[in-house]
Amino acid sequence: MTKRNNPEDRWLLDTEVKYKIEEKNSRWYVSLIFVDIHDPNHILVQKVGDYRSHRLAEIYAINMMKTAAKDPRGTQKVNKDAYNINNN
């Protein structure tokens, strides 16, 4: 059994939670993406489940995203300027 309240997992308390839906073999797979708001390069992708339609996957993903987020209103956001992206 894994240890609960692992100090290394404290960063998950300050994360922005997003979801990703992708199709594979006529199934729609849902993944939750946890992005650290202090270090946007620190990311965790957790596969959640698969569904027969895109709409069911989207409903489940939104519900899980709100449940997993520390702040379900979505006020914790990653600073988009933290990523050094060159558009050239």
C-alpha cells in the first residue's frame, strides 16, 4: 500500500487542473493534467477512464476536473508567460 500524505506530493495542492480527451480505437480516453502554478514545467498526467462517445467523456472530464481541483472555481491559473515560447 502506498504511503498517504507523501511530502513530495505537496505540490499537487497548488495546481491548475485541466483535462484532455483523445480518441483511440473508437473509444474516447480522458486524462487529467495537473500543472504546478509555481513551476509550470512540473506536470502530472493521470489517465482516468474511457468512454464510448465524446460527449460522455467530456461530461466525465469536466466533473473529475472540478472534483480534483483544490479550487473548483478555477481561480488558480498558470502564468502563460512562464513558458518561453518563440513564435518565429
